[in-house]
Amino acid sequence: MGDNDEWKNMFQELTGYEKKNISLRINGIPASPMQIVQAHTMCENQAYMRDYVLNDKGDVKELWFQNIAI
């Protein structure tokens, strides 16, 4: 699978979360699926770690992407 397919799949995944009213954030700032995908594609020397924030029932309520240096 090429990078383009990877980014499309990520965008579709994040759009699905957004449709379920799950808050998306990058480095603590609210972000759209496109903003998160663009951040991943532009930063060659950085990576983002996913952090799933759960509610009291154990369901995902927020998905955070934290910048980490590689």
C-alpha cells in the first residue's frame, strides 16, 4: 500500500470518529481529520503518538495525537 492510500485510510478513519462526535486533537488543540492527516504528511522528522481518552463506560470520547521527536 502506498503512502497516498495510507493517508486516505487515516482520513476515513478519523472522519468516522468525528461522525461519532469523538473529539480529535493534535498537541492538545482541536483539529479536523484533514488537519491531522496534513500534520502527519508534512513532518518528516516527527511522529505522532495516539492517545485514546475514554469515558466512564470505557468508550472512546477523545482521540489525541501527541507530537514526539524521532
